[in-house]
Amino acid sequence: SPAVKSNRGIRSESNESFSSSTINVGDANLTKKHINDNDTINKVHNTPDIIIELNSTSCPNVQSLLSAYKGHLVDVGSCLLESLRNTAPQQLAARVGDYNENLFYEMQDNDKDISGIIDGVEHDDQQLLQEDIDAFESSICSSLQHTNLTYRGSFMRTESTIYQPAHVDYDYPILEQYGTKLFLAFFPLTKEGAYLQLWQEPSKEENDGGGDEPIEGTVVFIPYGKMLIMPSDTIHGGGFKRGSSGNLRFHLYIALEEDVVRKENNITLLDHPMNKYTEKHDRRHELCERFVDAEGL
């Protein structure tokens, strides 16, 4: 079987309709949108031009998106999902510092794999649960075509729908040196599913053609029972809420083991994922100035 190991902020309310307020961050301006959660998410969810539902790798739209973003879509067993959901704290420990102040998260201990995270949670069928755990780790290894990897997990929940600014999950020097060996994964823990907005960095040829045109996001819906795996340099944003759980979900940071043992300033890479909202070559500008919300949001 594959060898898999783990290396183990702030309140806001949503308004009845869109409103925007400008927040100054350094030399950049960020727009914070407050949205009626259910009305807006229902509109998004029922508009095919806005959202791609990642329900099956046999769907042409899903195939096209996974190809464009070099992503993978895999199944997650119901016993494992139930156990993770029962493990999730009622109140997550911290808030994401992304200026919108609507996302809660709780990183898991550095020494816990998925079995360690759910340890102590009773389940009616331990054999089925173990089969789900084995299949979960095997599917990650198979998708990434690597038999030895490590991961770190975090519970996440959305307090109110405020679209998260475009960002990456590691600082740029780490992405430059190790990015091809680092990956992200997202999967919902309730039948509310999970929403994510994705952006593609233009190719060099596209940049040479003009340059500064806004790049609209693509919203994806990850159904209960599915997990989306993406490269670590994927520009993305959450912040969607539909239902009472706040779209409770699990976020994985994955690394191929041969690179995890290397150190960046004497720190193991998975110890310190860090949201970066600024442009790679000009930290005076936010990514969200160029990577804008999907039309219709």
C-alpha cells in the first residue's frame, strides 16, 4: 500500500443585497462584497454559465476544467466524511486574515494523518471506515503518481458569503523552488457541498498580446463525496456559504515526501502555508486587482 504520512480570523455580517466598501491595504484597494447568502448562492448554483459542478470526470465541462487547471477529482467515502464531520469543533480556532473576516479554520496537529485526526470518534463500522481511509490515501497517491507523500489538514467554515480575494497558499519563493511538488485539496464535509473560485494565470504568449485585461474567475461546486486536488500555485478563493454548517469542509496541503524533508530556512515546508494576496513581481498590487470575480457574482 502507498506510504502516506502527515507532517503535522474576525466577524462580519452579510447584507440583504450587494454593497461594497473599499479597504485600503498598503498601496492597494480591496473591495469587500456583502451578499445575502442563500439568494446569491442559489442564483450562482442555478446558472450554468457561472458555475461548474464537479460531479463526474466523464462530463466534458469537468474534463475541460481539470485539464486547464491540471487538477484531479476523486471520491471520498461516506464513513470517512462522517467521522471527519463528527470530529470538527463547533467553533473553529482562528479566522483567515483575508480582509473579509468571514472564514474560520482550524489546522490539525503536525503529527496527525487522517486516521489520527479522527482517532477516538466512534463509528458503527470500523472496517468500512478503514477501507475509506485506505482508499482516500491511495487516491491521492494515484492522482499525483507518487507513492510517498505527506499532508496536513485544516477544517474550514464560512460565516457569511463574502467572496475571498484571489490568492495562493504559499509564499512565492517556496512556490518557485518547490511548487511542482506541493499540492492543495478541498472537499466538503456536509451535503451543502463546497464552492471555490479559480483563476488561470495567462500564458507568456497571452501576456505578450496586451497584458492588463481583467481575468474573470470560474466558480466550481464540489459535491459531497468528491475531492478536488490542484497544484500549489493555483490562484483561488473561497468565501461562499450555503446552509447552516457554513459549508464545513476540509482543506489539505500535500507534498511529495522527498521534498518535505528539505528545509526552507530550517522550516519544513508544510509547517507554514501562508496566503499571499499580492502580485508575485509587484507586492504593491493585490492579485484581486487583476483576477476579478466571475461575471454574475
